[in-house]
Amino acid sequence: MTNIKELAGLLVLGLFFSLFTWIMIDAYLDEYNLTSIRSAEATVIEKTASKGLFTPPTYFVWVELTGGEEIKNRNRVSKSQIENLEIGDTIKGYLTGATTFSTLRDILIDGLNYLIAIFVFAFIAFCLFVAFFFSIPALERLEKNVSSKRFEKRRRKRKKKRKNKVDSRQRAWRNAGIVIVIFLFIAKNFVVNLIRTVQPFGKTKTEATVVDRFEYTTYRKYEDSIRELTISYKDHAGRTIEMAKDVTGHTYPQYGIGDKLPISYRNADSYDVFVRGNSIWDYLLLFTYTELLVYLGLIAVSAFVIWAILEDHKDKKRFWQKFKRKGDKK
């Protein structure tokens, strides 16, 4: 009876995650309808950007199709595109349906959450179905017979594996190194933004006018609230820049529409904006953001593993030096 319950449980869970996988695939195809995708061009009618508290700016354009119909959503573009595109220029992208225009960055970045969810749910469903089939009594007995034969081979190889213990340790450190490279890649934008924030040179100070405000307050445990000011200012080249800038809960209520916000921007990128005159409360409030804690955690773990790898390398070096000295004495 217990075995039947286990089989039923594995089957139900496998079907459950398979259903979720199909839902995510259907939602992704409904969002981007890749089956009917075709190349298209649209005209740029406005340029803008959005900058968070911990990362460099993300660049967008507002467009309209060739027929003159404006698309009511922003499209992602690269830094080089935002610098080179002018109002009235055309931009290449993809059309799904009659009016749904997307750039390649829209499909890859905005659809990344869908793709990750599809992969995770599909992987869990696959593991559950494998566990289900190998829990069937006949297959389980067959697997045990095969395992008993493998046991003898494994026992013979055990001594050889002990000799290769050092190699296994090296592989473990190599795998840890690969994980750390992934961690540092994720935290790269945070580190770059932090360096640019504290960098005292290569910036221009000015005042921006607040043209809009947006606030989204959440009480979910692992979700950060959003407080955003849409600002307009002229850069050193005389161009009018309008973009959204995330601010802390301490700064947000101090500025209304029409107020002047003291900012500085990097000369190399007029959209890379920093708020000037932050108080100690602004800096303390940053540590209440889950996003910051995630970045700090990734960096801390990476630093510890790198330190452990270097210490292990030093220990091995000292061991071989000591071993060599003993050989010379003999």
C-alpha cells in the first residue's frame, strides 16, 4: 500500500509540474508568439532610460509602426543604440501579431523569467517521472540486480579512487571556481555601479526637474518597494534627457512635480545619473533592500571561496617544499 501511495504521489507531482511547464510555455508563446514572428521596422519617437539604486541604466525607446500606430510600451535597446539613434530614425525588431513590436533585447531579457521557469519546472517534472518509473516494483528489482553487479566493479575501483583523491579535490575547487565566476558575473553590474557612484571625477553636476512620480509599495518578504522620480535635464551637449531614477523612501517624499533635484551624471553616459546630497538615512535605508543583500551575499561567498582556494594552494606549496627538504636530507 505504501509503495502504491508513493507511486501515486510521484505521478501526481510529475503531472503537476508538467502542467506548470506547459502553462509557462503557453504564456511565453502568448507573450511573444514566436510561431508568427517576422522582421519589422519601427520609427523612434522618444528616447529614455531607467536607473535603479544598485545597477547601471537600462535604455529604452518609444516607437511607432510604419503605418503610424504608436506602440504603448517601451522597447529595450543597447547603450550604443541609444547614443546613435535620433528621433525619426528607424529601428529593426520583430513583429508578432498586428501591433506587437519587440526588439531582440525585449525577447531575450524580458522573456528570461519565462525561460528560467520553463527550465526549472521541466527539470523537476523530468526528475519526478524518472523516480516514478524506477519505483515500479519490476523496474526496481531490475535496477537492484544491475546495482549488485556494479557494486563489485565499484569495490575494485575503490582503491584507485583513493589514489585519485587529490584529483577529486582539484575538480571540486574547479567546480567551485565555475560557480564563483557565475556569481561574480551576476554581481558585475552592482560592482560597476558602486565604483561609478564613488568615483569623484568624470561627472557633471546639475539640477533636474521632476516631471512625474511613481510609487509601488509592497509588503512581500522578498520583494522591494519602488519609488521612482521621472526627471528632465540638459546634458553638457545641450540634449534634453528625460528618464526615470529610483530613489530611497527618504528622498522620494521630499520632491514633488516641478521641484529641482540635485544630480550628477557621468560625462561618458548622460543617462548614468546619481542623486547628490544623500543623507545618512538614505545610505542606511539601502540595507533594507533585498537586492542589495543578494549582491553583498554573492560577493561575500565569492571572496571566501577565492580565499579558500588560495589558502589550499599555499598549503600544497608548503607541503611539497617540506617534502623536498626531507628528501634532500636523506
